[in-house]
Amino acid sequence: MGTPGKVGLVFVSHSVDIARGLVALARQMAPTAALVAAGGTDDGRIGTSFDLVSAGIAEADAGDGVVVLCDLGSAILTAETALDFLDDDVRARVHIVDAPIVEGGVAAAVAAESGDPLSEVIAAAESARGGSARPVEPASDEAGGAQPLPDGEHAAGSSGHSRTVTLVNDDGLHARPAAELVKLAATFPQRVTVNGADAKSLLGIMSLGLTKGAQVEIASSDPEGATAVDAIAELAASGFGEN
């Protein structure tokens, strides 16, 4: 089962509604990845279920790995028990990740949707631990710091490439467009930043809090990063398909 070529996710919560709600939220950004809710007891009460978690793992597993996120300590115990009953070859590709179930789950879902390998989906979930990544401050020059370019203008040189655009979509970089940006950035090997934050980090991008009208600098210090910068800048300038 699962989605061939993509890591699956299982959300283990003491609440049926929380698990299902998280799947619905993550589905907005990961429409094809296998996202499975394993919430509540077998009869829908508050608690966790060995059978539901075991079935969830089987449903999410397409052979590329499964990431399990849990809300409370006893949910972790239930998930660990379920892993103990898996065949050795299956158990080797199923990982319980210690991360906030909502933030980590959404970040992992975007990575899974992008087709990232298991190790990178785990890393995406773990990026939610201890808060979102802080943006890297741009290097200052002797005149008191780098100034943003006019909208749409390019900066190029041996050290890289950058473009500045204005957000035009009404809700700015909320979850869905941020996920689209991250998924596009993930298709390029070069490192790209958005106002100093890693363009491949969903939580880093969302932590910027960019709203409509905000100036956004997309940049790469990699001499071969111009194509990635231009693609992300065009996506942002288009309003992420929301306008």
C-alpha cells in the first residue's frame, strides 16, 4: 500500500479528531503522499490502539519507509509496541520521530510529497524540535548593510545570484504557498535562501511571517543557483496560483 516512491506518514494521537485533522491539514500541502490517521482507541474513545497503529503503518508503507509521529508519551509506547511486532525487514524502514506532531508532521509531509528519502523526511520532522529555524542574517557591508533591490531586479556575480519580488497573494506566505515554494526549491541541488531562511525548510519559511506586500529576496551564493533563484522568484511573483 502507501504511495510508491514516497515515504509514508502515520499520525498517532490520543484523539481521533486530532489525527484526522492533522491529515486534512497536511493533505493541503501533500496531496499524493500516504498520510494515515491512527487516533483514539478501537471504539473511538480517547487513547491509543495497537491495532490502529499497526494497520496505519501497513497502510502507509510502500517500501520507501514510514515516519510515525506521536502526540503524548503513551502514544509512543503504543507505536513502539507495534514496531516490535513487525517483520525485521519492515521494522528497519519504520521510524518513530521525536518531534511536535503538528509542526513536525506538516514539515515531514511536504518532504514526503517532494519524494525525499526517508532520512530527509525524518530530518524535516526533527527540524520542528525546539522551534523553527532562525533566518540567517545577510552579510553587512561597510555602509551599514546590504540594501534590497527594487522589485524584480537581479543581482549576479561570481558569488551567486539574487532577485527581489513583492508578495502579491492576499495571505502572503501561509502554509500552502510556503509548501509550494519548498517543494520547488527541493527540485534544485543548489542552496537557496528566502530572506535569509533556507528555501528547503518549510518551518524556516513560515517563521518569516511574510504577508502581502512584503519584499522577498531569493538568493543563492552558488554560481549555478541562478535557475533555482529565478524559478522561485517567478513562483512568488505569480502569487503561487492564488490570484
